[in-house]
Amino acid sequence: MDLGNNNNMSHEKSKNIILKGIGGAPGIAIGKAYLVERGNVDIVDKYYIGKEWVQAEVERFKDAVNNSTKELLKIIEELPEEYRENAYILDAHLMLLKDKMIHQGTIERIEQEQINSEWALKKSVEHVKEVFSKMSTPYLKERLNDIVHVSERILRNLTGHSTDDISDINKRVILVAHDLSPAETTQIQLERVKGFITDLGGRTSHTAIIARSLEIPAVLGLERATHQITTGDLLIIDGMRGLVIIDPNEEALTYYHNEKGRFEAYEAMVARSSHLPAETIDGYRVRVMANIEMVEEVVSVLDHGGEGIGLYRTEYLYLNKKSLPTEQELFESYREIAEIMNPRPVTIRTLDIGGDKFGNGIERGHEVNPALGLRAIRFCLKEPEIFKTQLRAILRAAALGNIRIMFPMISSVEEVIAAKQILSDACESLDREGTPFNKDIDIGIMVEVPSAAVLSDLLAREVDFFSIGTNDLIQYSIAIDRGNEHVAHLYQPLHPAILRMVKSVVAAGHSAGIKVSICGEMACSPPYVPILLAMEMDELSMNPISIPQVKKMIRSVSLSDCKPLIKEVMKQRTAQDIVNILQDTFGEQFQDIASCEPLPD
């Protein structure tokens, strides 16, 4: 259907205005807009206070933090059952209220500059924004949103600005907001709110994670939606394509009413079949697993039919802490996941982080380009004691479950050998102490930089498995920052160079007798499944909510139909040529996957 293209036209004069954002959570909602109003907390005045008032100002700031803490604790205490699995996100916000850069940084500014709390807090947040803007990983960049949400809560308590109480909404609406914090999102009454859209936010934000777990259609990152929409406007939101239609015409309404029914029927079918195996029509079995970052997400993995954890990101336990986590703290976290998932595998990725991400006094220098700097395995090899502490915790937890260990951002054979030596040292130290551990743990690496792909035949001799991280592999290979709106359209998983690299890595792994998985976003898009099957990928790992639709896609095709595809695909010159082949060959199956993201244009 042609939905039209009237993006910049006033909706008072024209119908069917289409806004393009980021699909935060799949689904379709049709309803009246409810614009969330709030005082403008961004406008903060600066004023100086006398030296004699400094301590009182510090106490005023601390009172605002304490009130913010009480508010969050009350929200957590009153969380409805359907939000319980997301409580860990609000727990993280509680910790951020006492974050060193925010809390202590603000107090120091008040004391040293003799300025008001509001301005001191604003300057502290600006400093944090500057630090986070240099981070290369989209996931870590998104954590900045959490800091902004927490600081806004403190500011509201300092200034007395009020905001709409979302829990008081008593009619069926689509929420429209400049931004929604995770705390605000958990106030949504599911029987009243059909979906939501925001000016800010991205797919990996905690707000998007909550929306997906609750299966509320959401479109984020619309930039100026709150300036284009008023309360009472009729809206359509398409969470798969990231589209919002203001004042839709009859054709759009008819189309999306049909699509909504189709999507809901598909979701009901998926719920019934999510625990069926991921096996093609002719018997080829693929293990479909989940990417997680927190223990609490394990429930969602099991609910969606996940067959293991293909990527457990361990950075959360380190970020913005006053001190490094102890071995025992790490062990307890890893043990809990291992025991819940046992006998399913849990793949723990070691620290994929740079020294600039810590808030605990680690010495580090300024880096002009952190994405190509001291991060991931490079940081760990430079800080062997931090690395060894984590490895000891993983080895201990591996005695209690099916744990695998994975090193990130490997670019050379030397790095693997060095990492394995520190792992061996960790084993020896545990053995000397008589501490139970698993010395036969499987070792893998992330293949996410071009040099690792080129050296995959040599690297395969050193490890037990490969995991291809397509997000970074694409970014580094095509020189694309997918967070940069000016070049993001060039970020192409089906770029012929990327597919050639992935195919060569799979071939090298299989030639050496090791398994190969893929854990980037490419794994969670059903239209890419035939290509990954044709390459005989052993495992796919993705966000939990995508598991059922990918498993269904695997069950809808045969390996014998996919195999001839790869030869034809490898001859193509452009991503669009490959899209056309996929559409011509498997278009009928794609139509059957109502909730999947469309193939790129």
C-alpha cells in the first residue's frame, strides 16, 4: 500500500502525515493521542550563593536525591505483576541516584563554585554526556538516557516542577511524550494505553526493553512528534517499521486494521509454538539462543523458548560503581544464571569495556577515538588483575552449570594466546586454593573486526567456537557509525562484503571442527534466516522477544531450498540485488512472518 509522503505538511490542512522513527517494540496501535505534559525542567537558572549558604545548598540537593529515592522505591513496591521482571531497570536507577559522577560531582561543584544545586547538577550531567558521547557501543551510549532520566527526577524535586501522572490516565489512548523514563513506562496501565511514541530514545534504551517485554507497540526517536501532534489526534503507530501516521486517511486505516488483526493472530500462534525446536522442514537443527545483560532477563529467555544464552554482556556489573565488583559478587551473578539455565549453555562474554567507562578511579588517558582504542580484550590484557578476577568468577560458576567463556574484539592470534594464558593462571590459582571450578570450560572468541575474519582459519585452531558479532563487524568493515543519522542508511547487513566475510568465517570454523554462531542484529531478522541456514550456521543468538519468530522462520523452510541460494547471493554486486533474490525466493514465507522487520530498501 502507498501510505503517501507528507512528512512536513501541517496536519490541520492535510491528512495522512507520516513520521519515521525507530521501531522500539513491534505491534500496531490505532487510537487517539494523549500528549504527556510536563514542566520544562530543562530551563535552569544559575545563581551564586554566599559561602555561608553552601552547606544548606548541599543539604537541599541531598534532600532532592532522597525524595527521588523514595519515589522510585514506592514505584518499585507498587509494581504490577506484569512489570516485575523489569524491576532491575528501576533498581539501576536507584543506584544512579548515588552515582559518583552525578552525586559527588554535583556536591563538589556546589562547594567549589558556590552555585545553586540545579545549575551544579546540570553541569555534572553535561560532563557525563561528554564522556558517554565518546563511547563506541550503542548499548553503552543508550545508558546515558538512564542518567538523564535520573537527573530530571532530581531536578523536579529541586524545582517543584510537576508532570502528568501516567497511572491516572483513564481512557484508551496512545501516549505521546518527549521522552519516557523506565519508571514512567512502568506506570502505564496496560488496559488503557495502546502504545506510545517519543521524540527521544533508541532501540536499546531501557524504555524500549520494557516496551518489548510488555509487548506494547512503540516508536521512538521521532525528534519532533510532540510539536506535530496534539491530544485527540487520531494516530496509527507501526512498531515494526518505526512509522507513525497522524490523521490517517481511509486507505491507511483499512490497511492497518487488517495488519493489526494479522499481527495479533500471528503473535498468538507464536506463543503456542515458541517452545518447538528450531528445525527446518528437512531436519536441519539450529540452536536459537538469547542475548542478555542482566540476570533478571533469564525469565524472558525461557518464556520465549530460548535454548540457551548465546551472549551474556557482563559490563553492567562494572559501570559507574564506586569500586570494582568483587570476585564473589561476580560469581554470585554468574552462578545464578548458570543454575537457572542448566543444562542449557550460558556464554559469558568477558569485559567489553574501556577504562573510560569506569567511575572508580582507574588511571586512564584521554582517547581521541575510543572505538579504536583501549577497550574489550585490549583493556583486559592491560589490566590483568581485573581480568583475572572476572575469569576466576566465571571458572567457579562453570562448576555449577554449562558455562562457556568468550573473549571480545579479538584482532590477532597473539591476543587469544595471551588471554588463554591469564585464564590458565586463574585456573592454577583456584587449584592451589582447592576452590571448585571447571578447568575444561569451552573457550570462544567474538569475530567482530575484519582482521579476525581474515585470520579465522588460524584463530579456529586456538578456540572451541566462534561467535560472529555482525553489529561491529559491519560498522568496522564498511566504516559506518550506525548512530550517525547522516550515514546510518549505509549500514547494510546484506552488503556483499559482509556476507563474504561471514561465509568465510563459518567455513573456517567448520573446517577446524568448531561451531559458529552469530549474535548481532542480523541473527534476529527472519528475512536473513535463509542465508544463515545456507551457510550452515550452528547457532543464532538475539534479544529474547525475537526468538519465536526466528524459530518459526527456520521451521518454514528447508535447508535443501536454502543451499542453492548462497551461490547466487555471492555473485551479487549490491545489497539490493540480494534483497531481490530473497524476496523472489522466500517472499511467501516472509509474508507469513507478520511481526518481522521488513527487508531493507
